Amino acid sequence: MTQTNSRPGPFRQLMAMLYDLLLLISTLFIAAVIPVVLNGGEAIHSGNPIFFFYLLLVSLFFYGWFWTHGGQTLGMRAWKIYLVGQDNMSVTWKQAGLRFTVAIFSWLFLGLGFLWQWLGKEKQSWHDILSDTKLIVANQTGN
């Protein structure tokens, strides 16, 4: 496998996001069991800020672990997308945390941060720009 500097297209990125969203939802369901058990089996109120922060941390760890250990989430692996630093080096936890945080704001602004990569001349999303990362496509080299 060789990495190129070609950027993944919108369809490839959206499909990888969809895969990862399904995996994240499954992870959050499992992670939500822990506070319920610690709460004596009682449900946690959805408006509980500690529970919300806990789920955000689980989400950060989910994405951060994959990004810092190989540069691919499972959805990105299926669609042959890598996340690397602008210097083509591995992503650090600092970059992963910043990317995750800015991506949340990208969604809060109705996806404008994601659309920016197809509107701006640098072809990068807000979270790529601010975390000094980029998405690239991996090309397979056969035997």
C-alpha cells in the first residue's frame, strides 16, 4: 500500500463518516451501560451534563485512538482514507483532540466546516486547517 496526496471525494468521505457513525453509536450504547450500573440500575437523565461530557470523552477516545494509531477509523479503512499531519506524519493526540473539537463546531454550523473543503481553494475542512491535518487516499499496489 502506498499513500498519495490525492484527497478523497465527497462520496467516499460521507460513506466513511456513515460507517463510523454506526460504530460510534454502538460504542456509545455500550459505554452508557457503565454509568447506569454505577447508578444502581437507574436510568441517567439525558440532560445530565456529566453524562453528556462522559459521552463526548468516549467519542473523543473512539476517534482519537484510531487517528493516532494508524491514521484510520474502521470506516476510513473500508474506504481507503488516511488521516495524516500536513507533514504526512502520524497524527498526535493534540491534533486529534483539536480536530474532534472543531469538527463538532463544523456540524453545529450546519456542516459548513465540512463543505468548506469543496468551497475553499485549499480544499480543506475547518478541522483539517485548525488541527494541521489532511485526508489522503491510499492506493493499493498489487503483487
